[in-house]
Amino acid sequence: MIAFDYVRPSSTVDVLDAARARPNARFIAGGTNLLDLMKLGVERPPHLIDIGALDLRGVEETADGGLRIGALVTNAELAADMRVRSRYPVLSRAILAGASAQLRNKATTAGNLLQRTRCFFFYDPASPCNKRAPGSGCAAIGGFNRIMAILGTSPHCIASHPSDMAVAMRALDARVETMRRSGDGRSLTLDELYRLPGDTPQIENRLEPGELITAVTLPPPLAGRQFYRKVRDRASYAFALVSIAGIVEVKDGRIAAAALAFGGVGTMPWRDRDAERLMIGEEPGTALFGRVADHILAGAESHGANDFKIPLFRRTLIACLTALVGEAA
């Protein structure tokens, strides 16, 4: 690990001042991802700004009946919150499906959203990786790519996004609140936060340098049953091969509302709103769910070792939707 400068400001104002004075600084909270990458030499920040002393904890009710989640709320705290468990069970289940209990005790809400890929080649400084070293190539294309993405990829990167929590957050229409170095704040949907790799896979989101996530807000949950399923190689502490966060409402034998998001298959937490619209007003059934899966997979591209993800995704989606409407009908 290289030497670095470390500061621990006590207020948001001081954090933003520190970020202005240190243009190449990185924020650190739980450190469950960043510290590993620093130890491996993948991340080499010259400055760390520890935000652990900030008052960014707590889960609060919003005026419209949603929730505002502080950026430093740990994954364990969020999953255990009774309002989350009762009104947003898809989120609680997704968090509990991720990592280990020890990591959930340290990992934070904002840090989870911004965690970096677990691509083998990204983690290996000796391997070509456009995300780590732009212009060096993508060793996963033509290499061992079993865990890589099949949606949203480019000729420059096929790395999958690792978060479980972010998949549920995307299905729930979460927004992130931020503060910028200029002193003003903004609110971004997760659609706006994440970027596809394109020809700049090293740029993973639309946050400006020094922009700090302060909270995540959830609108009131959709009516209907919520469901999270994660398919992985082993039952504990493994990243998703395919995961599905689903919310479906059935009225009078037809689908009235649907929200679906997917993990393990996309270069970012994946959502296809056109696929959701295909379901509205339709009678639920295997034929409809198969058409929805085919629509989502129309742009899928696999690279050998991850070919299995295409049929696995299709089977898992049909099974999840069948379970959702079976309980809701």
C-alpha cells in the first residue's frame, strides 16, 4: 500500500473544504471495498477523507410516506429497520443476501451503491483492464468470464456490478441526495447515477469529483408483493450470477403494476421499464413472462464461460414472476 494523506473532518462543510483542497481525494466510510483495493494496488488515492464523523446516520420518515436513509447507515442497520422490513421487504432481503454479517456491520448505504466490480481482472494489476487502466484492454473478453455481465456491455468492458442492495433500490425508484464541492446539492435517480461502460468504463457514475452522497430516499412502496431471489454458486458470501428484485400488483386477475430490477447480469443494476410495461393489463402466466424475458434478453451478449447466464436468467425470471403473482392473485 502506498503512503497517503488522511483527514477526518467533523462536519459536511469541513468535508467539502477538504475535498476542494485535495482534488484527487477519495471518501472513505466503512472501507469494506476501498481498503481491499488499496491493499492490492488497484486503488492508489493520495488523500483519504474519512466521513465517519459526519451526522449522516439514521432512517427517517418523509412527508410523502417514504424513507430517507442516511449515507452512513450500515447495511445491517438498514436491513433490520422494522419500516424497511415491513414496507420494503425486497430491500431487506437483498441486503441480507449480500456479503457476510461482519461486512454488513461495516458497509454503508452510500458505499454499497458505489462499490466497484469484482471482476477477476480488475482486481489483478498484472492483467489488462480498461476500468483500472484505460486503454489497456479487457482481459475478460476471451478470458474466464463466468461472473461477467451480459447486458449493457461494450467492446471495452463486460464487468458486472456487484451490489445486491442497489438492485432492490433501483426497483424501488430510490434517489441519492448529494452535496457538491461548490456547496450546492442535487438529487439523482439511480438511472441518472450509474453509467454504462461504453468506451470509458473507468467512469462508473455521474458524480462530480468531490461530490458526496448524503442520503438515499425511497418513495412510498408500490402496492403488491415484493420478492428478491439471488442465484449464486454457494449459499453464503457469494456474488450473484443472477438476481431479481420484483414488485408486482395483481388486480382482478390482471397485472396492475410491476417493477423489476436485475443483478449479476448487467454492468450496472439493470432495469428495463419497457419490459415492465409489457406486463401491465395482461393476465399473468408463463407465456407472458417468457415474452418479458425475451424482451430483456434481446440485447444480451455473452462471451463463452457466461453463456449459461442467458437461459439461467430466463428460467429465474419466469419462476420469480410466477411466485409473485401466485401469492398475489
